[in-house]
Amino acid sequence: MNYEVRGNIALLTLNSPPVNGLGLPLRQAINEHFDKALADDQVQALVITSAAKLFCGGADISEFGTDKALAEPGLPAVCDRLEASPKLVVAAINGMALGGGCELALACDYRFAHPSVKVGLPEVNLGLLPGAGGTQRLPRLAGAEVAVQMITSGAPINAKKALDAGIVDQLAEAEGDFVEAALAYTQSLLDQNTPVRTCAELSVDTAELPENFFADFRKSIARRTRGFFAPERCIQAVEAAIELPLAEGLKKEQELFQACMSTPQARAQQHLFFAERAATKIPGVDPKTPLRPVNKVAIIGSGTMGGGIAMNFLNAGIDTTILDLSQEALDRGLGVIRKNYEITAKKGKLTEQQVEERMALLNATTEYADIADVDLVIEAVFENMDIKKKVFATLDEVCKPGTILATNTSTLDVDELAASISRPQDVIGLHFFSPANVMRLLEIVRGGKTADDALLTTIKMAQTIKKVPVVAGVCWGFIGNRVLEPYGREAARLLLEGATPAQIDKVLYDFGLAMGLPSMIDLAGIDVGYLTRQGNKEAFYGRDPAYTAICDKLNELERFGQKTGRGFYIYEGRDKKEDPEVMQLAAELAKEHGVTQREISDQEILERTIYMLINEGAQVLEEGIAYRSSDIDTVYCNGYGFPGHRGGPMQYADEIGLDTVLAAINKYRNELGKYGEEWFKPAPLLEKLAAEGKRFKDYAA
Ligand code: 3H9
């Protein structure tokens, strides 16, 4: 941290890369320099700013759970001291101010900000609430509505909104020396004898607060925050800001903060924060490897997937060409993209001008020669190896040397495809999730010969288009679909054994998943699953004919799911109803395959589906398909609707204990007869780690 006195103002500059995390050393430094400024008679005011791009990313999350987090001075105490300062303190917010960084600014008397900044309290995403006064000071400055919205969503707001809400007092000019401007602003406050200002003297203005505001707000976020502990505590803390004087409100905030911090949910969500960042680091690959440029991109195929993929690049301002076989297909594809943008514009999330800017970046062609000079091609044609090989052969012929050739596949063998052309080092798999312009996950499949620079360039490209990249090795289904397979198998098998689709859905939904498996299959299309199975008959039909019986039967009956109005359920508009015919069908198939139907407990459903998913995760980890268990968690929480508050399947297993998972798998192995013996084989890594009393996160290949 830097300290200097300019005239009669002390300038404290946070300088703790990468994000000015408020760990113990920085907290100590702030206190020390604050004391120095108070003791210096020449100093009449303090300005706190940052030497980095960011103002401050908040508390140092890596300290949580360690002694350092508890060591004094704690962040609440640092903020309280700033607030109680007899000398004027101004936060000069030069870049993003998040969490504790925002709270530090809120504890200052005035806030001066660059117009490009964002401020926010994202603690809820870590299973927490702002614990350094944010829940008490923000409502006093900006009102309860703004505060409760910001604190429960965790979403930052821009400088203009912060100014309008009273969070920021003045914005700097966009150009010019920001620090000089902040000093001049502070000097003007001194010149006007502006008094110090403390939130303790303010109460929350509730005059305009709608009747039943909190009850209605709770209802409005109930579905989104289902099962999460922190959001309700965030609301309670803001309610306390209205009801209590500042000092008591701060105490209440601390109680609620500690209650959140001690939950498995907070551990899970903090695990996910670091998991997403760890996923971009590839063991054995030098992160300083020079990257290839990605300025021009081509997408092969203008269908739903190709169009969705293209939108990601257009959104990031990248020149994009879509190639398809016919002009008619292209016209249709481009029409869908435009329509999607126009719908977004109607919702007020894009301006007309932004729509046109994006469309202007989009080119369409039927000629491969037109994409010869692009830096990255993503093939998004029909999921069939022969068709994909033909496309790759043409790309091999026409594309300039060094073009990264990516295949968008959810299951196919990337190595086989790479081996079919002359430049396997440039081939990589990119598994986008549908809808490709919305879903955050991008599984990057690293072939045996994929060059390191192609891999790192693709990871960087994923971040540029705001995806969460996770690198997987080559196997059927990579990480996501491979691990999903036993989960799906158990759900399908449980249906034959007597569970209903609604019971399975409810158990998984109550666990926190976005939806249960029968609903998910109905949404994705029963025919889509059928086609996938046809592509890998050995895996799906080789060992147990009962396994796919129910889905195959529904496919045969053309009950494809939501799109045909019938699948596991009957759909009428948005409503779905249970269908006794499906239960009848399951009973008949059970008889046919010699499966005895019985009452199935909710616990059995949960354990057989989720624990077998975890077991396959262990297998994937041991085989090196995933580099670390947290990569599997990142895949599941960003692409498969696994609840963030569980931290992903592997974190969940670590939390409940690997011995618990293993014991249940062995129990079903013994109880389920031949089926149990065949399918409930504990992964060797699960057995090993459980015997050693370790967790998945302790495992490094
Ligand atoms: C809090 O403040 C609690 C208080 O209310 C109460 C306390 C009593 N701590 O994301 P990036 C690391 S809770 C530790 O790639 P970007 C990150 O792991 C906190 N480390 O950069 C990465 O390390 P590595 C509330 C942190 O430019 C490196 O910095 N605050 C922290 O894309 C670069 O990060 C938040 O929740 C941290 N707080 O995005 C904000 N932040 O290179 C969390 C980052 O080894 N942070 N790191 O992988 C973010 O949202 C983004 O990091 C940020 C920068 C937008 C700041």
C-alpha cells in the first residue's frame, strides 16, 4: 500500500495485486496509514484509491476458515474506524468495488467514482452476506429497495445507477487524471467546510417503501433462491437496518454473517469460486505459452446450435462467418439470430443500434473458400462422425496454417476426427450447451495431439465470450455426459422398479437440481437421447436390456417429450400432468425384464442417482479425463443444473464424507441382486480415498 501527503490531503493507495483483496496485511496497512494520517496535523482529509485496474475485490476469500480471517484488525473494525474518523475520508473509486471493497467505500464520508466503475455486494454468491457494514450502510444511503435487490442478487450496478441511488456522490470526467480529480473534489469539500458524515446519523428512508415490500420481495425471489441459506439472511439484515440503530444493526449483521459462514453452503459456493478459476490452469502446460490470435471466426452449420454459438462471438464484437450448404438454410439461420436479438432488445437489454452492430459483424456464405483466413472454425453440423470427417477434410484443405479447427460434439471421439486430417495439433473439441448463447459452460476437449497453444487460446477465447471453460480428456461423453450416464441409468431403472417420474423429479428437485431427470429428458427430447444411444450401442445395450427399456418404448410411441406434448408427462401449454399410462408401461416392461416392482423410498432415489454420478466422477478423475475433482463440479453447476449451494457432486461427496457414499454404494450392491452386482461397483479411487479418510479435493493425479 502506498502513502503520500499531497498538500493537506493524505493519499492512501491500495496496491495489493491481483485484486486488492482485503487480507490481513492490507487491513493492517490501511489501519497503520490511517493512524499516520490522523496524527499528521498537516493532513485535513484522506483519499483512498487503488493503483490497480480494480478499486478492490473485497475480503480475501482464501483467508476464510483460517486464523487470518479472524485476526484483528478485522474488516468490520477497519470500516468502523474510517467511519468514525474526525477527518474527512473520501473513497476515490477508480475501478470495480466489490464486497468488502464496496463496504470500505461505504464507510467513507464521500464517494467519488470514475464513470466506468461498477459497485456491488456479491457475497451472496459465496453463500454469505456483506459482513463489514454493507447491509447497514447501503440501505441508509440508497434505501431498502436498492439495498435488498443488490445484496440478494449480488449483481453489481454501474456508476450512473450508483450515483442516482446515492451510493456515489460525484462522478469524475471520463478523461483526465482520476487521482488529481479526486484530490480536487476532496479539496472542494474542505473549502466548503463540508462536515464529516456518518451513517450512524442516518436512518433508512422508508417513506416510499411499498406496503408488504419485504413479504413481496421474498416471494419474488423464492424460486431462484430455493434451498439457499444466505438470501433470506441478507433480507433479515436489511430489515435490521430499518429497525435498529447502526451499532446494533452492525451486531445483527455479524451474527447473520457468522451463521452463513458456518454452513456447508458457504463452503460449497466458495469452493465453486476457486473451482472456476482453477479450471483454466492446465497441469504441465506453461501458462505463458504465446497464444494464437482469434480475430475472425467461422461456424459451420446455421442450425439452432450454430446460430447460438455465433451469437456468443457477435456479442463479444468478433467478426463471424456462418457457412451452410444452401442460401435458404443461411437465410433461415440469420433470421433466427436477428429475431433473438430483437426479442432481447424488446426486453430493453439491447438497443436497436447494438442489434445492428452485432448483425453487421455477421457474414454468411456457402463457399469454404470464404473462410480460408479465419483463426478459428467451429463445426456444428449433425452429430455423426462421417459427416464431421467430411467437413474436417474440407477445412484441412482450405484453412490457412494455424487455424484452430474445433468440433462441437457432445460425445464423439475427437482423436478419431483429428487423426483423419493432416493437422491433428490444431483440432480440439468444443462442447457448447444448449441454448449456446445462454448456457455458461463450455467443455473443451483436449485431443491427444492438440497443441498447447491451441488449447490455451481456446480457453482464453472461452473467457472472452463469457463462458466458463473446463478442459476434459477424450472419452465417450467427456466429463459431463459421461458422468450423467449412470445417473440417468439409475433414474430409468428406478422407474421400472416402481418409482414414478413425479417422485424421482421431486426428490432431485428438492435436493436442489434445476429439474429431475424425467423432466430433463422430456425437455431435451426423448428422440435426442435415443439417437445418442444408437451412436454408442455397445455401451447402452451391451450389458442390460432393461436399462433403456422405458426411454426406448416412449421413443417408439413417438412420445418425444415437451415438443410432442407427451413424454414422461402430458403437457398442456406450460402445465404438465402425470400420466398413468407411463406407470402402466413401466409395470409391463418391468414384468418383461423380470424386474420386481416395489415401493421405493426417496432416500433410495437420491442415493442411487447422485451417488452413482459421484462414483463415475471418481472414475473420470482417476482416468485423468478431468484434471481435478473441482472441474467436475464446475461442469455440473454450470451446465447440468446442479445446485450451487451443494458445490457440485464431488464437493457434496467431500462434505458428506466419501465413506458415506461408499457404504451406500456397497449396500445397493448387496441388496439389488444381479443388477447390484453388475452396476454398483465402487470406483477404485473412491475406495482408496475413503479408506485413507481423504476427500476428492485432496487427490491430484
Ligand atoms: C467479502 O468481501 C466479505 C465481506 O463482506 C466481509 C468480510 C468480513 N479474494 O476473477 P479473476 C483472485 S467476500 C481472494 O480471474 P478478473 C482469483 O482467485 C468477497 N482472491 O480476475 C484469481 O486468482 P488466480 C466479495 C481473489 O479480473 C485472481 O484473483 N468479493 C478475490 O476476471 C484474479 O481473479 C467477491 O466476491 C478475493 N476476493 O475478475 C469478488 N477475488 O489468478 C470476487 C479474486 O490465482 N472476485 N481473487 O486464479 C471477483 O468477482 C473477480 O475476481 C473480480 C476480478 C471481478 C474481482
